[in-house]
Amino acid sequence: MGCLKKLLSSRLKILHISKFYPPEPGGIERFVHDLAGVQVKKGHEVCVLAHQAGFGKKTVSEQIKGVKVCRVRSLGQAAYAPIAPEFPLVLFSLLHRFKPDVIHAHVPNPSAFWLLFIRKPCFLVLHWHADVDVSSMDRKMGFLYQFYRPWEVLLLKKADRVIATSHAYFNASRPLSRFKKKTRVVPLGIDPERLAGVSPASFPKTPHTLFTVLSVGRFTYYKGFEFLVDAAEKVPDAEFILVGDGPCYSAIKKRVAQKRLEDRVHLPGRVDDNRLRELFSRCDAFCLPSVERTEAFGMVLLEAMCFGKPLITTKIEGSGVLEVNIDGVTGLQVPPADSKALAEAVNILKHNRTACIQMGEQARRRLERHFLVSNLKFY
């Protein structure tokens, strides 16, 4: 009862537990950054506990725009999870010193399981960004999940509230099916201020008459970049910019070279925030060609909407992407793993610039109505 009364107060002490935190890339990381920043602006005291990226960097604490950030030393990763022996010690110390009113844990993140070993001192929120990927494409994770799942269930039982990011994902999630009563659906959101301030143009661009499609994400199997490259081959009078890096980057680069598309399909790798804002500003449309439900929401879509860009997305059953992009209103939806359909969608927007601009404007308005993090309520 005391926790609930405290949640109604004007000032809370909020501890976020996240796998990583910017400048490390990733949709969850950017969301936690924006949420923590907005909470500080609203008068709350906010701390983020995350891992260092890379091997052996020492544990550091810093303050970034009013947010206290503690990054715990990591000894690398195993099965996508940071190996951080110091994490429980830092967590227990932080709980003792900071005394949060709310612990807001962003999962999947095995380090959140350390919360099972504390007496729950406050309101515990699990932000369910995605189920653990146990698809046939990643058999190792399918094997390891049988050991992960019991801890996952215990953490779900301990939580006071679970937050799912979309109705589609919540309804399709097997782990959440037992916890419907304590689960609330709240979409992800962004703080547009993070995207403000486009720098002068620095990216070499082909003539302005060439329709430009931007895509951004980690180069991994479920992103479907190979289908976007194949689509580019079918649209000879458009250019495509695929931003990011990851395990599939070399394969995609090789595919572009084999098709002799280097003059129209650009792979700049991972870029800094200024250049990314510039690319968002200059493109004509944004495409997220993901092929599996591992693409749980598509945080990057909100960033494209902030710049007023029409979206091209795939109809992934059980994914929140279906609830972000409204087909025929804010952009176009096509079947997943279908390069011909992607090419057709690009051609529709390219040949009807008025509709393209109108969809972009609708996308911006939809963002302002539904996906501003400052308007979302989690507690």
C-alpha cells in the first residue's frame, strides 16, 4: 500500500536496469535514454544501471543531463548476454544508497535475475521489450532458453506490473500468457528533442531527382536486409542507404557487389547521431524489411516518423510493427521476405510524390498523438 501511495507523489526515485545505455546503439537503449531524460524533466530522480560495452572497461558512474548512469564492468558476452560478475554487488549497493521507489527493469536481460535475490523494497516493473528469440535460425538460443525460462517465470511472478509494447506482441507472447492480469500495454515512445538539430549536409548523395530509401538497424538475420537489396535491383531509378553493422554486414556487402549496385545501394556502416539525423532528414521514405517477430516493435520507425517520412514495413504476425505503421495512412505494409513487394511499395511512393508526402505528414501526426514518451504513463 505504501508503494502505491508513493507512486502518486510528485517526485519519485526511479532505478532503470538496462542491458546497455547510449552512446551504445539499439532501440531499447534509445528508449531508456529518452524515458529517463523525460522523467528527470518531470522532477523525478533517475538512475540507470547498465553494462559497459566491450571487454574489461572498469565500472564507471557519471551524470548525463541529470540522469545518474552506472555502467558495470563487462568481461564480454555469451549468448548475447554481458558477463558482469560485479553486477550484483553494484546493484545491491545502489539499492542501499539510492533507495528507489520504482525499479524499472528492461528485459530480456539476464542481469535482471539478480532482483530475485533481494527483498522487494519497492514497486517492481518489468518492461517486456521482447521474448527471448528461440527461432530455428538461432538454435543455440533455443537450447539455452530451457535454462533461462524458469528464472524468467520467477521474475514475472515477482513483478508488480509487466509492460508490453503492443497488443499484437502481448497476444502472441507465450511467456506473458500466464500474467495477463498484471500486464499493461504501453507503446514505446521517443523524445523528439533528441533528434533535433540536423547538421549541414556531408553525405555524398546522387542527384536530388533520385528517390531515396533509408533503412537503419543491426545487420542480423531477422532484419531482412537481403530482401531490400534484391528490391533495389528491381528499382533502378532509386537509391538505398542501409545504415548499421553486425554479423550479416559482410554478406550484405557481398550481395550488393555481386549485383553491381554499389552506385545506388550505400552501406555506410554505423554512423554518428549527427549523420543519422541528416540521413533521416534527406531520405524520401523509410523501410524496415524485417522478416521475423524478433522485430518486436521497431523503435527506429518512430524516429523516421519524427522526420515526417512515410514507412514501408512488413506484415509480421504478432509484432508491434503492425500497430506503428498504418497501411495506406502512414505508409505501406508488404508481406515479409518478399523483395518484389518491397520494390512495388517503393515504386508506389516514388511515382506518387503527393501521396508520399501526405503519408509522411500523417506519420508525424500519429507520432505526436500516440508515441511521445512524455505522454506515456508506466506507473
